[in-house]
Amino acid sequence: ISGKLGEDKQNKQEKSETAVRESIGVVPLALPLMAGPGAISSTIVWGTRYHSIAHLLGFSVAIALFALCCWGVFRMAPWLVRLLGQTGINVITRIMGLLLMALGIEFIVTGIKGIFPGLLN
């Protein structure tokens, strides 16, 4: 026996508050991708390998330039969305997914070659 589920009784203000509450959670996807394990470990390795002030200044300049480029791309994002439209964004997303998949397959094959050197000759 199954009963009918009761309908929610909310006024417009409660519905808008619910929508705001549901959209509060933001997942910071850009931060782990921009400053992920590769960037952090590379910074640590290069920072410990080269101790001179010139190298540290060079690293700092490179990081500052990267941050400036990211800021510029983020500032241009609304313009890019208008320029590309939803179809263009979908196409770029699929192309980037294809490239990411190709990189993943390359990493897997390289790992298998390292484990079994005579397997893929």
C-alpha cells in the first residue's frame, strides 16, 4: 500500500529562501586545478633545489605572472560566455574532456610500461 505524498506548502518568500540556501554551497573547482598537487610539489622541489635569491625571485615572478593571467581570464569570463554561447562552451568542454582523457590514457600506458617493461614494445 502506498500513499500519496503531501505537497509542500510554501509561500514565495520561503521558496526564494530555499533557493538561496541551496545555492550557497560553492565547490572551489578552480583552486585545486590551478594550485593542485603538481603545482605545489613542483614549487617545493624547485624551491628546495635552488636556494639563490635570483632563483627565488624568478619563481616569485613566475607565480605572479600566472596569477595575473588567471585573474585576466577570470575577468574575461563573462565576455567569453557571451562570445561563445552555450553551444561553444559545450564544444570546448567536450574537447577539453577528450584531451584530459588522452592524457590519462598516456599516464596509464606509461605506468604499465614502467611496471612491465617488455609488455608494450
